[in-house]
Amino acid sequence: MAIREILTVPDPRLRRKARPVKKVNKKIQALFDDMLETMRAAPGIGLAATQIGVDLRLIVLELPEDEEENPLAGQPIFMVNPELVSARGREEEQEGCLSVPGYVGYVERATEVTVQGLDRHGRPVRIDATGLLARAFQHEIDHLDGVLYVDRLKGPDKLYRIVEAEEEGEESGGEEPPAGL
């Protein structure tokens, strides 16, 4: 396992649409292991292969263990060729991204989704997700289509620069977005 470099804006590779995985094999499983280690080290709760410069439709997610209402909390979820098959409800919540460091934004997304694909062993899997897991699935699948969360903001006033506590003690809104957004 190895920690990989996470691409950040304005790297053009973040805007490419990922290719479907034809076969799940040991190389894909090793890539999943690298993705999980990279995501945990960042730290984050989701990572798409495109974020480490690999244009394959692979995502890994892991909710914090304190997300007690979700039975999958604390367990890594590996998905090959994930596909959003249904979405219900809408809510606007805060998101951040390892590829857009230093910023968070309020993005409207579905509150419940059903996602299907293959697991890390190539077996079909279908997951019904709500809350943070639903949001994370949508965010990571967007990455596979070359879409960043900032593309879904309803306006520049929905993007906030994260300010260190010793700087100002709170987030500041309406900041100029980083180059490339």
C-alpha cells in the first residue's frame, strides 16, 4: 500500500471523465488499497481514482465511526463503476473536497440515493444510502464525471474559505475561489 498524491485544482485531470473498469483484478484491488490509505492520511471520507490521476471509475468511502445512525460507518466501501440509480429528496449542506483544499461550500444534493456497481472482488453490489453517505456517493461519482462540488454551487456566496482558528476564529464567506474554478 502507498499514499498517492491527491490532485488539486486547477489540475486538468480532475475535469476528465473516467473510463469504466473492464475487469476487477489484483491491480484494481491494490489500487483500492492505495486509495484507502491515501484517503485516510489526507484525512477524508471519500476518494475517487481521478483524484489521484487514475482515470478509472473507482471510488472508496469510509464514514467516521461516530456516524452511529449509519450501519456502514467505520467500514470501507469500495465500488467499481458506481452508478446512481435513484435519488430522492433535496437538501443543501456543507461539503469540502481534498482536491479543493482550504474551502467548503453549500451544495444541494439528494438526501437519499441508491447506488450500484461492483465491490472490490467484482461482485454486484447495491447500496441504499441516506445522509452523509448519500452525499459522499454523489460527490465521488461527480468526480468520475469530471465535476467538482464547486460546479454545483448556486452562487459565489455559497463558497467559504476555511480560516484557521488563530487567524479569525471562524469561516469567512464570499471569498475569491481558487484559480481554476
